[in-house]
Amino acid sequence: MSAEGRLLVCATPIGNLGDVTLRVLDALREADAVAAEDTRVTRKLLSRYDIHTPLERYDDNTAAERTPRLVARVAAGETIALVSDAGTPGISDPGAALIRACLDSGLDVEVLPGASAIIAALVASGLPTHAFYFGGFLPRKSAQRKRLLEGLASLDATLLFYESARRVVATLEDVAETLPGRFVAVARELTKMHEEVVRGPVAEVAKAFSEREVKGEVVLAIGPSLAGEVTEPDVEAIAERIDALVVGGSSMKDAVRQVASDTGLPRNLVYDIAHERRTDRPSR
Ligand code: SAM
């Protein structure tokens, strides 16, 4: 065995098994072992390309125990290929601990790039790509989600999150409330048979998904706030619209929420406009 062991971090397809690079196939074929998040999933890929390298499970449950063993194998001169179920290892997937441990031991780590749902979704979204923020999976609880989204409101970047199909509607509703008027894209089942990308203002996309069943794997992309969106609001028009809603029976809170959603302005700005108008009025 040569003394030049390596960890090869291999990106694998996110759906379509054709989306694997020639270099990754060579690596999987020539490695001494493939460390795989789920050996059953990876076996399908290996079978498709007639690869018979031994597979070893490496996931969050086994990482603590297997990391030192795999590091020892690389140190002894073996080549270990690391894969996750889909896409790039380490990106919301197991792998980072093994990569870190190999680097800490002074061992060679090479990345063989390829598919990642986040990059495919960003590009397919049609939203700005000059800067983007990837937040992994959003919190499951609405209050935490909204807090996180509010904290990102001023970022001049497209925001990207992995999301479960089950929570897409609730999450879009939270986005509509915290980042009203933003353009979003829901990228679902990319590279698979039922691939779709639904794009539009967040309130419309939320409504569209609330009227149907959502299945499969989803990435949510949220565009940055548009230039000028918050700098020159038509104060008179906003105040009149709030007045009309309140006269029509809405509470001030609901009226502010409605106008924020209709105009795409942040809720606190609409609230301030409404509040200033009320304090401007002569008391009766
Ligand atoms: N490491 C992977 C990568 O680089 O793409 C991501 C793994 S993460 C555990 C899985 C999440 O990625 C899914 O819940 C979904 O949000 C997203 N995802 C994976 N495949 C996808 C696909 N084909 N279409 C849309 N989203 C996908």
C-alpha cells in the first residue's frame, strides 16, 4: 500500500443519476472504500455504473465511532471516498467531521465537485446571484423562523434554505409576514421527473402552494429587497389605505399587516406611518 492516503470528498447526484462527474466515478471505482451516509442509497449509484468498491456506513450516528478509524486508514495510505445520499457531503449532510479530522491529522483531502441542491436552486430561481446566503434548514417553529428571517431582512443577498415539503406553506406565510413583497422561488424535485420551480411575489406563491399538496424535496430562495423598496413610500396613499381598512372594520394590527403585504413594505414602517398619521390628527 502506498503511503499517500487521501480522503476524496465526492459530490453525487441530487436526483438524476446522470449528474455524476467522470472524476467521481473514477474515484468511487478506485478507492479502497466508500464511506456513505446510507449504503443502500449509494449502492444504487454504484450498481448503475458497475462499481464494486466496498461500502461503509458513515452518518451522524456513526461519525463519532468511525471518524478515527477512517482517519487511521487514510493515514495508513488508503484512499477513502466520502459520499452523502445526494449532493455535496458536508452541506447539511455528514462529512464535515471526517474532513476536519483528516485535515487536523495533516492528511490530504480533495474535493471532487458536482451537484448541490443549493446552487442548482439559486441558478434556477432567476433571483440575483451577486451574493447569496445559505441558511441550511429553517427552524421548525414559526416564531424562531420569523426571528431568523427578520434578522436577515437587511442583507443584500438572495437567501436560500432547505425546507421540508410539509412546512413549505407555513414557511412561505412567515416569509410573507416578515419580508413582505419579496420575490421568491420554490425549487422542488430538481433534476427529477416532477421537477418544478415556482417563482413570484411571496404572497402569491404562498397562496398557490396552499391550494395543493406539496411533495418531494424543496429549496426555498428569497430575493433581496428591491432597491428603493423602503426608501420612498407613498405615505399619503399608505395612510389612506390603512384608514379605509380600519373604517371597514379591521383592527389597526390587521390593517398594518394587510398594507405591508400589499405594498411589500416592512411592517414596522407601515406601522410608523399609521401611527404618525394618528398622532398628527387634531384630537376631538
Ligand atoms: N448535501 C446536499 C446538497 O449538497 O445538495 C443537501 C442535503 S440536505 C440533507 C437535503 C435537502 O436538500 C432536502 O431536504 C432539500 O431541501 C434539498 N434537496 C436535495 N435534493 C433536492 C432536489 N432534487 N430538489 C430540491 N431540493 C433538494
